[in-house]
Amino acid sequence: MASPSFPFQSRAYKWAITRRGLLGLALALGGVRAGRRVQPLRLALLAPLPLGQSPGRAGAHEVAGQMTAWGALLAQETLAEVAERGGLDLQLLVVSTPNQEVLERAVQRLVALEEVVVLLGGIGQGQAEALGRLASQLGVLFVNLGDASPPLRKGNPLALHVEAELGSYLLGLRALTRRLGVQRPFLLGRQPDLRVWAQGVWPGAGGAWLAGSEDPLYESALAEAQGEGWDALILLLGPEEQLVALATAQQRGYSRPVLGLPTMAAQTRVFYVLARDVAPALAQYRLALWDPALHRGGARELNTRFLGRFGRLMDPPAWAGYVGVAAVLEGALAVGNTDPKRIRDALIRRGLDLAKGRPLAFDAGGQLEAALYPLKINQGATRPEDIVLLLDEEPIPLDGEGSP
């Protein structure tokens, strides 16, 4: 059996990759808390899951939900012994929540009957908002794994956000367009609030901002995007709408670079394959929080362990699920109990090595610093494993100018 790997470190704890090192840390923690009974640390991950469906038939949110569940399970399996030596019994429940109504019923039951103190999730329409609201009402911690909305990050002292904020994604897209030599991108979107933020990042960009069901196939918008003066197309749309726009751009013979808003549900290999298949002639570029081709600073070990456990490459939602569980355990070990507020407070501005080459931290608002990697869709790929090319193992630099 392969030795477990745990490429997650902080200034307080140096988590070792080998079994010997992992057990050494566990013994040290157990010694500090000798004589204490083991406390249950109960976490629940709630997400839409593709129950009974093949990945090719599941929706974008179900695929991302499955990945977050696998990542969280890998963390729980890898770290259970460390938790026990530190006086904690790390437990994880995974619940499929296809809609908000199911989610709200599940949360009430999990907190009241199962004594869950941490809710992980945020994949799917409205689920992060509901989880944040319920966590605040019930006094438990919410770890957001999949919603980039800025309003979600305001006024909740019981929330942490592993998913990058929208502003970071927009700044990352701007940095990527500059790397590609793009001077005047054309923005295509539907959300009025997103229009304000995007125009702050690209003040000279063109754009089509559609209302409701206007231009459902994006034919008029793409005709405008093909006009003279615009040298790239940026799709500020949800995953399914991006696929519609890509298919129309392919049919119209669009020939300039295309970039898409990389929300968590649009950061899986299932989505990348669909994007290539509907628009095989387009030069498509993406941003991602993680990639299976990363190999520095413990990334190779983490990617290898995930592949060995689930037989799939570790896409960004899986990394988010893993980090969510591991970070909560780090906070609980630091404070020596399972109090949600104390766990969160212990993690604020605490440098965490998340296998990205340098420490990252949650800021005062609970947002984890974003480190985004540039990718290119591999038009000639014959296997899902090869569908994207990692352009740089260093995260793309973000600057604050124009941030929402």
C-alpha cells in the first residue's frame, strides 16, 4: 500500500508527506492533549451529485459536486489518524442536495441530529447563499467551495471561502488577455452587477449585456464581437451558457481567442471536453485554481494520491474539497476544540501551504488568497486527461487595479 501524502503545511504545523512523518506529528499532538477524550469533529459536505448518472450525462454542477466530495473524502481518509492523535475524531458526511429545498431540510437535520459543526458546499444555484444564511442562524461554520459572488463575502463571521472571489477571476482574466497580447476584448454577459465589475476591470472593452432570454443563441452579440477593433471574446456567463455561445461562435467562424469565466463548475475536465467538442476550431483559454499537471511543493503527491484513490485526475473542485476539510482540521487542532468561531479565527491570516509553492492565507473576511493557473484547451486531445495544457506552473499575477 502506498504511503499517504499530505502536502498541507502551516507555520504552526509542518505536515509530513511520509507515513513516518505523519505519525510523528500525530504523536506529538496526542502528547500535548494526553488525557483528553477524543472529541467528534463532524463536517458535512452538501452538493448536487450525479447519482446514477455517468459524468458525460451529468450537469456541470453535479460533476463539480462529485469532485468536491471526492476531494473532501480524500482529506478525511488521509487525516483521520492525525486528528485522532490530536484528540479529534474527524468525521465527514456527504449529502446530495439537488436543489435549495432539499439542502435546507438536510442542514436542519444535520445540525440538530448529527451535531455537525461545519458545512462545506456552495456548488449549485443559490446553495452557497442558503448555506451561509443557515450557518449564521445555527451557529456553525460554513466553508464555501463553489460560489464566487462578492455579496456572499460580506457580514458573515462564520464563513470561510476557498472558492476565489469574482474580482480575482476578472483580474486573472485581464492578466491572461495581456499575456496573449489582447488590447481590446469584447465582453459578453447577462448579469447587470457583473457588467459594473467587468467594466471596472476593462474600462475600454466593448460588450454585449443581454437581458433575460434576449438573443438566446448569442447570434447578434457574436456578430458584433466579430466587428473590427475587438481582438478577443470573453464569455462572462455560466457554464451552460458558455457552451451555447461557443457553439454559435464555431458556426460563425469566429477566429480570435476566447476566454471564459472560470467559476468552479466550469473547472472540470468534463466541461473542458464539452467546450472543445462544441467549438473544436476555437482557440480557448481558461483559468483554474488547480491542475493535475502541477508537481511542485507537494502537488505531485496530492495529485498522485487522488488518482490512485478515485481513478480520476484531480480537478479544481476536488482540490477545494480537500483544502476545505484540511483547513478546518488545522484550525481545530490549533485551538484544541471544535468551536466553529474559534476554528475560523485560528485560520485568519494563518499561512497555509496548499501545494502551490508558497503559503496562502484566509484574509480578515475569510477569503482564501487566490492563486490561478493559465490553461489552453487542447484541440487535438484524444483523451480527457490531455484536454487542457498547463501554460505556466506559476500562478498568473493579479493586481488590484480595477478590482470590484
